[in-house]
Amino acid sequence: MATEQTRGLGRLLITPAVAALFIWMIVPLVMTIYFSTLDYNLLNPGTEAFVGLENYFYFLTDPAFLASLQNTLVLVGSVLAITVIIGTLVALLLDQAVIGRSIVRLMVIAPFFVMPTVSALVWKNLLMHPVSGLFAWIATSLGLRPIDWFAEAPLFAIILIVAWQWLPFATLILLTALQSLDEEQKEAAEMDGAGAFSTFFHITLPHLARPITVVILIETIFLLTVFAEIYVTTGGGPGLQTTNIAFLIYSQALIQFDVGTASAGGLVAVVLANIVAFFLVRIVGRNLET
Amino acid sequence: MGRITLEGVRKSFASHLIIKGADLDIDDGSFVVFVGPSGCGKTTLLRLIAGLEDVSEGRILIDGANVVGVPPSKRGLSMVFQSYALYPHMSVRGNIAFGLKMAGLPKAEIDRKVEAAAATLNLTPYLDRKPRELSGGQRQRVAIGRAIVREPKAFLFDEPLSNLDAALRVQMRLEVTRLQRQLGTTAVYVTHDQVEAMTMADRIVVLNAGRIEQYGSPLELYERPANIFVAGFIGSPRMNFIADEAARRYGAATIGVRPEHIKASRDGEGWEGLVTDAEHLGSDTFLHVDIAGIGNLTARSIGEIGLSAGDRARLLPDPAHIHRFDENGKALHA
């Protein structure tokens, strides 16, 4: 892109792509903003009226909002912690030369290919079911009282399911990073007298800082919008115990049929996601530089 | 102290025998170079001494104590790797201090030792930089600094200069030898570059296909090679080998003459042949001469002697410098 002419031509050629992307993004956003200012309920069609910021007021002052915001943060934070910590350990394990390593790797990666609704159903009916679930069977055969997961620890149950789904992703990224760690560096540390733990904390972990950052950023984007697992298992309950922002907006729009408030909630979620992204990039994004 | 002794050391990977029995005695304070072609096992032998590989058979003694089974860090050796293997996220100071930190030395003492090592290697201005901000030569020096700061019984160098450009390599070669002499620490140095071997070593170990072919001082190897392999490996350009008729006249299966021991002239005494190539370096001239019944010989002459490709030339070997070998390639001594 050296000359004036090639630069102009370049701009001309990328214009259609940029325009398509722009329309793709801006039309839904503008429509959402528009709906968020209307009193728009699907039960009373044809009575839409402009109400200004009233929908935002209702959404933000709804007690469900703070509860679901807290649930969202707990869910995202817990899943991140579980997947990064266990993912690192599993990756370390898979990096060792063991017999049948390729098969084990394939099996570790498998949960990522199971669609969220299916895995949620499997967890709900086959594993966590208080009567016929595997966990209940283990508990009763040990003489313990089986846990009714979705009644007694609903958010924790959701966290387990989502973490199980995202663990392969973290493991895979961290494993490839581990494999790129220079063998001579580990040997140098060995000559320097570093044991397994010192080598891990002084050599391996700093090497993993960047891939861990990537895992955190990418997972956060998807974990803020977890929906299928909640819809299939608890439906946001009991009460509001497993309602996150995404599920709250869904319930506003399609359970209470209030499109206006749901749109306002959607925009609040956009703002929240940006706030989270801003802090995340500030805190961990440093690792991506250089 | 740093006396390293190898007794019947063998190493095999799977069923493949890489080191086929090595016996070696490295004196305290000496600079020993392992040299040989690619795949001869020189790096493996070094890694066996370091403890990064386990020996399959035999014993390795450091100052008389058997170290087989002793972890690398407990052997009191330090190693400079080919890729330097610096820790990328640590500063130069952190890199040099790491071994001392692992040994649990008090902070003040670590600082003192690191500063001293940095001063020796002219690294003081760079102590707070990261490895990626350093040039190749500086990184090399950090790797050496990491080795010397632990005051080991011996240094192990694994082709440390192979990533540097030619000019820097010559300079670092001198620096490493000077530093080793100044510290008086035993050094074992692996290289495939015979110039490095000749210039740096007190004694050279020539390895070939997992065997020690000869162990001796550089000049010993040059003047009295034990066999054809050593004769051909040490010296540049390569020694000329002549078999059959011409060799039988000297009572050997093969004779060898170094290019610098062949006198080339336009019309003097000796074998006559056609100059196929002539390399004019200014200081030297390398002539490749095709001689009927003998083969292609290389002759080295000082300066210009006025012969070029296509000329006829006469080559006269210096009878005092003819090496004789039997049919197994062993040197025959008069």
C-alpha cells in the first residue's frame, strides 16, 4: 500500500465488506434502541406509544435485575476460575508422554462438541437427577442422602455444567501453549536446581500468561450470554436463583411479552458487557502486548 | 575442583546404541572440546555428564564420586545451551540470579554475586533488560553469566556459538577461553567446528559414530592423528588420501598428506597434473589438481604462485609429513 493510487483502490475494494458489516450491526442496534423507548407489549398489539426512558427505569429498578446481575458475575467468575485452573492442570497432564495419549486427548476435547441443550439434559436427567441420577446412586450406595442439585444448589449446578463444557476449550489452548515451551528452558531450570513446583511457577506459568489471557477474554464473551443450560435445567429458578441477565431479558420479552423493557434490558446488557470488557482488558490485556 | 571421569559409558535410545563405550579423564581446570560430525553423539555425551540423560551402562565420576542417578542440579555443573534457553519473562538480573535463588541463598549475597558476574561479562548496563531487548552476543553473555554465577565444578557448553555471526563468533571464542583461563574452572565444550576446537581446547576429544576416535592436544591430533577419520576431520582444507600403488611404495594401505605439506610448482619435481580449480584467497592459494593414477589432490601454497585453473602443475609432498595408515585405517608409526 505504498502509493496514493493503491491506497485509494484498497479503500474502494473494502467498502462493500465494511458497508455490509456496518448495516449488519447497526440495523438491529438501532431497532433495539427504538423499541426500548416504546411501550410495546405483544399482548396489546397496535397500542405502541413513545414513553422515553421509562422502560429503563422499570428494568433497572426491578429487584430481579440486581439478583440476575449478581448471578451473571458469579457464574462467569466461577466458570473462569474452574476452567483456567483445572484446564491448566489437565493440559500439564496431557503434555506428559503417556500411553494412549491421543485417545485421551480426543476424549478430553469431546464435551466441546456436545451442544449446550444436550449436555444440560444429560447432566439434568442422567447425572444430577435426585432419584435416577448417577450422583444420587453414588450417594445412596455410600449411605448418604442424595443431593437434589437444582433445588439445593441450583447456581452451583449450572456452574458445573457450563464449566464442564468450557474446560476442553481452556485445556486445548493451554496444551498447545505448553507444547510450544522450549525444552531447553526447562532443562536450564533443571540445571539451575528448580524442582517441579519452582519450574511450574517460574517458567511454565509465565509462559502460559498470554494463552490464559486469551482463554479468559474469549470465555467471558460467551459466558456472559449463557442461556440454553439455564433454560433446559432450571428455567431461571427456583425463584431468581439461576436467572442471569440473558435469561432475565428472555423472560421479559417472551414470558411477560414486554418487548420494550426487554429491549431496554438488552441495551443495559450491552453496556454491562462493555464495562466488563473494559476492566478485563485493563487487567489482563497487558499480557497481550508485545 | 572439577575432575570428570567417564568409565565405559554407554547410552542407547530404544534399541539404538548412541554412545558405544566412552572412557575419558578430564583434568581439573582443563578445557576439553568434544568435536565430531553431526550425529556422532557429542551432544549426547555432554548431556550424560550434565545428567539430562541417564547412562545405560558405565559410570561417570565427578571428583571421584559416582554421579550416575544424581539429579543435574546436585552435580555442581552448569550448562550453556545452544539456544541460550534464557527465561524470556525475567530480566537479565533475574536470569542470572535464578539458580542462586533456587539454592536459597540470602538476597544480599545473590545481589553481590550477580553484580560481580555481570561486571565480568560487561553486562552491568543491561541488568534490568529483558532477553528480547538484547543482541545475540549479549544474550550469549547472559547465558554464560548464568553458568558462572553458580561457581560450578565445571562448565558444559553445547555449541554455544553456533547462532552467532562469523565475526562475533571469533570474538566470543576468545572471550570464552579467556574467561575460562581466568576462572580456572574445568570446561567441556561441544562443537562441530574444528577451528573452534583447535583454537579453544587444551585437549580435544574426536568422536565418530558414538566412539572416541582420539583424545589429545590440538597439535597432537594435527601431527599424529590416530586414524584416517581423525586425520581427515582435523585440518582445513582436508588431508589428501592416496591409496593403492603410490601408498604401497611407502609401505602402507593408505597415505595422507595435508594440503599445506604439498609443494606446488609450474615445473619442478613431483606428480604432474591438471589444475581443475584454483581458489585465490590472497594470503593462500588452494589448488585442486587432477593427477593420473592418484586422483584429485589439494595443495595449499602461501600467497600467489601464478597458477590458475587449466594450467599444468607439479605437486611434491613433503616426505617428513606423510601419514601412513594400515588397511583398517589405523595410523602406522615408524
